[in-house]
Amino acid sequence: MIQLASPRFDNSYVTLPEQFYAHQKPTPVSAPQLIRVNHALAAQLGISTEWLASAQGLQILAGNDIAPGSEPIATAYAGHQFGGWNPRLGDGRAVLLGEIIGTDGKRYDLQLKGAGRTPFARGGDGRSPLGPVLREYVVSEAMAALGVPTSRSLAAVATGEQVMRDTPQPGGILTRVSSSHIRIGTFQYFDGIGDVEGVRALADHVIARHYPESAKAARPYVALLQSVIAKQAELIAQWQQLGFIHGVMNTDNMLVSGETIDYGPCAFMDEYDANTVFSSIDRGGRYAYANQPAIGQWNLAWLARVLLPLLDPDEDVAIEAAQQVIDGYVTLYHSAYNDLMAQKLGLNRSSEASVILIAELLELMAAAQADYTLTFRRLAETAGPHEGFESVADIFELPDNLALWAEKWRALLAREDTTAVQRQEQMLALNPAFIARNHLVEEVIRKAVDENDLRPFHRLVERLSAPYDFQLADTHYARPPTAEQRVLNTFCGT
């Protein structure tokens, strides 16, 4: 009999002091059913998809059994939520099964989300409705296909039980994968209880796990802060160039690894508006699209504050070092964002002229209420000889107010040392035709929850796995929503 490959755990977080987590087994469910397994991710992790789909695999993905070598825990963390301090959050409905080393030699967390109450549940049931599980699966995998650093979805399971929210809803469990689940809020937790040595132990763990080059620096903790800030600046620049709105940029939702996490009230913009907000709980627009870069710096400033005792014994020297690194975030972000936006327009790199051109384009798009994604995709189609690809022209054409702007754009392109074909290839590879549009995500959730029909969910996941490959047969997935289809509010999912 051939032994199928189950996860091989190599757990490091449980070696940290006991105040970092609570030992916590998942709470079993009554009638689990496997919805989907991510075959490509499983292969990357060295886990057999046959094992995941087996009776034993299903029991582990549902939290009904514990895999050999797994040491389930719920991690402790704090955070600023919409600017307000909460000293004790932690994994209220998530259980970290352990860590595995992938076939790429990298370390990954394996976590069950919606696995029942933990000591951090704060009175909640620790469960997740099926809808948020499907939403996170769709959007996290769409982000991965777009090349954005992100947590991933390995499997989705229906629990066979009802979860009570406003109304009874079917329950689900997501198996989430990330390089780690260590957050800015994890550092804040130990600072909040006055545990400087806990902060130091966590910082050393993060250096060893994510930023080993920092250990060789003259000031390792300053180098750590610099590395985290650089990663976050690049990540948020990628969000912005795709029109992605996270929706809940609390400090407990920012991973120090620089990966996107928590896909509750997130959404991609349809028509361009810098003030767009989707989250139903973000009534003041704190996390609006235009505010994301500054909020990123605000969150990182709290990490810098926590690290002050490690940066230098002299508080004044530590503050000066931290401030210098935090101030550098603005330059890092704008450099990353401007380069990405220039490349989306077929340019090699950003320049003063390209920055002005991009600002003018966004202003014109806002005035025309132009679809963000399809504007850039259609520009890519007009940048070259129109060969070898199918066009979105049947569902979207550039607004009339871009005509004069386009002349300036083409004049700037003419200065590049690339051919029109090369520029077009670059643009088609950077400007997706398909994104996880909010109305599509809601459509598949409603079909699954209301009609027990998961076929639309599977089709959407498959289509979004190749976002840059437009096919006329899949026009439905690229088309912006009609007025009746528009989804204006998204929800946290807890």
C-alpha cells in the first residue's frame, strides 16, 4: 500500500515562552464535507491532494482529528482597531495546527479558521459562516494569481452545522497558509503587558524566520524594522495599483512577513474613486482606498514604538533611529507605487513626467467614473499592434475625456527604448482583465449558501487563477456590475 503524504510538521512558535499562545485543539464538527482542495498549493507544501481528500484528511481539515506532529495552539496578540486600542485579541476562532517546510524550502503556517472557541474568543462561538470562508478562498487565491504577497487557502470545508448570526447560516472552516501569522499586534500584545523580554524573544524569532540578514547588521533590531517597513511599503503599493481595498487595516491585520491577510470586508474598486469605502463598519472612511498608504505608516509607527527598548539603551537615540526609519516609509512607498504605475502604462520606470501623467489619468478616470481595471486593460490593448489576444472592447471602451491625455501618453512611450510589441506585452502582463469583483463573489456565495450550489464558486476560482488571460467566452467574469448588481457594503465575516 502506498503511503500518502500528510503534512510533516516542524513547529518553532511553540518553542517560545508560554505567554505567546494557548494550547488549543479544534472543536469537532458533526458532518464535515470537503468543498475544495488547492492542488497547486498542496504540491508546493509537499502534501498529497489524495490525502487531503481522504477520510483522514477531511477529519483533520474539519478539526475532528489531529495530524501526527501537529501541536495546535491559539496565538496571543493585541491591536489598534479603527484607531482604538484593544489589549487582548488573539486567535478567537483560529487554531494554528503547526508549521511545515514546503518543497521550496520555506516555512509555512497551517491554520484552521473557524475551528471553535479559544481562550481569546471573547464570548464568540469561534465558528465561521460558510460565506466568509468562500470569500476568503476566492479573494486570497485571486490575489496570489495577481502576484500579490498573501495568505493562501489550502482547503474549504462545510461543517454540516449551523452558525447563528443575524440568521442561521451554514458553517465552514478554511485551512489558511501563510509564512507566519505574526502581526504588528503580536508585538503590541507584549508591549501592552510590559514584557520587554517577550518583545525581544518575538523579534529574535521574526529575524530568524523572516529576515535572517538582519541578524548580521550592526543594529539587528533597526535592520528588522527597516525590513518590515520595506515589505509593507511594497505590499500596499501593489494593493493601490490594483485598486484593492483591504477594508480593515487594523494593526492586528498586518503581518510582519509582508503578506496580505484577513479578507473580510475587502473589495476591488469598480469605477475609480479614491475615496471608495466598502466596509460596513468603516463609517468614517478611515480605511478608504486613498488612506491606505498613510494608515500603513501609522501602523508601522506602532511597531517602531514597541521596538524602542531594543533599538538602543538610550531612549533619545532609539527614538531618533526609529523616526528615521519610519520617515523612510514614504519614499519607499512612492518609489514602489510610481514604478508599478509607470510599468502598467508600458514605461520602464517612473519619472517626473510619468508621475504627472498618472495623476492626470486618475483624475480623468474619476471624472468619467471609468472602471479602474478595464481602463488599464484597454490601454494595454491600444498600446501595440493588436495581435495574439482577445479584446475587452466589446464590454468596455476608453472614455472620451482620455483622448488628449492619450496623445501625451503615446509621446512619452515613443521615448522608450522598447518596441510597441514589447510595451504591449508588458502591459498585458501587468493589467488584469479579471479581478475578484465584489458582485461576482457575492453571487457565488449566495448560490452556495441559499441553493447549496457550489459550481459557480469553483468556476470563479478557476477563472481568477489566470487573471491576465482574457477570453471572450469568459466575458461575464470581466464585465463591471450593472446598477442592480453593485455591492456597496462588505462585512467582516465574524
